[in-house]
Amino acid sequence: MNKKTKNIVKLIVFFSAFFLIVASFAQKPTIEWVNIHAGTFTMGSPASEVGRSNDEMQHQILLDAFKMSKYEITFEQFDAFCEDTKREKPGIDILHRGKNPVVFVSWNDAKAFADWMGCRLPTEAEWEYACRAGTSTPFNTGKNLSIWQANYDGRFPYNNNAAGKYRDKTMPVGSFAPNAWGLYDMHGNVFEWCSDWYGEYPISDQPIATGPPEGTHKIFRGGSWYEDAQPCRSAYRYKSFSSARRNDLGFRLVSNE
């Protein structure tokens, strides 16, 4: 092989590597972000709130500013991750993919996607702070949540409010009005994984914003299309094993950059 041929081969190898790198970046989906300002809020629910659980004891939380994805992560976005990392795509019929929120993803799956994107899952405190968007009522919509404001099982409304229909499926992200901070589907559609282990809230004057360092269950929040209105409350806490997958459980991302 002469010198000229060797140089041509080197150029081919260089540009092949270059285009592979560019292609890998091109496969990363675009995330629309909402800037969440730093602040203090009361996490949990008052004893008077209808449907509250004993693990929702109110306490003060101080948070730094962060960015949260405007929408729940979609099948379209998660499928790109699966294709790039040669992972099996979550199973569901084709009619519910695309812009619908991804489901059948475990906490481990959600974290892997977040790592791939250079982001992370929200802490439980960040999630509730962002969901409330300055409110202290059961929902960021006030004392009630109608089926025109969120996707849940409307046959079982909150606190004897008017009943509505049951859609029996997820809806494309952004199908309903956002909360006051511009975040969509914080109530209903699908539950959302948080980064924290489940644990009792701390009894402390310090505004601790992270969960326990270890545990057996991970937290998810927000209610879903399958559940009645009560679990859609801003303070409601649900937990499961990090390997759990459900047809009404997805996630969204947070970034500090």
C-alpha cells in the first residue's frame, strides 16, 4: 500500500468515526424545558385534606432552581433511546406510541434514559414543588380536578364532585392545559417515577429536600388514566420496587444545567 492509499484509508476511517459520533448525537431527542425557580414550600398535606394518607405530614422544603421537562417522556423519545442502546422497546400497541407518554418502564429504565440524556429523575420534593406551582390546595387546579383538566378515571371524582367519563387510555402529552408554571400532565395521564427511595418524612426544622439514602421501594407521583381522582393529588405518594413496570407509569426529566 503506497503513501497516497494509506492517507485515503486514514481519511475514510476518520470521517466514518466522525459521522458515527454525529449520528449518535442526532439520535438524542429534543427535550422542552421549563425553568423552575428556587424557593421554599410546604410539602405534604394538611390533616383536613380529603383522602390524605398518614405519610403526607407537612414540612418545609427549600429547593435550588432546576429545569423540568415540560412534558412526560414519550414513546417516540424513549424508542430513540432503545434504538441507540440496542434495548428492547417497551411493549404496547402501536396506536398508543408516538406522542403518548411512555409506560411499562421500570425505575431502572427511566434512570438509564436520564443518564443517556445527561439528565436525572426529579427528587420527590422537586416533583411536588413543580406540580403545585405555588398552590397549597389538593390539586394545582384548586379543590377539584375535572376530566377536562386531566386524564383520570372520571367515574370516581374527588370529594363528591361531579363524575365524568373514563377514557381508558393514555392521552398524547400536552392534551390538557398546563399548570401555572407551564408544566403539562402533572396530574393524571401516567404516574411519574422520582429518584428518591420511599421513607417517612423527616421530623426536623431543617428543610431536607432529599429522601433516605437507601430503601426497598422507589417513589412515583401524579396519578394516572387508570386511577380515580384522589391519587392525582399533589401530595399523594405511591411506591413500588425499582424493577416494577406498569401500564400507567412513566416519568419526566430534570436538569441543573
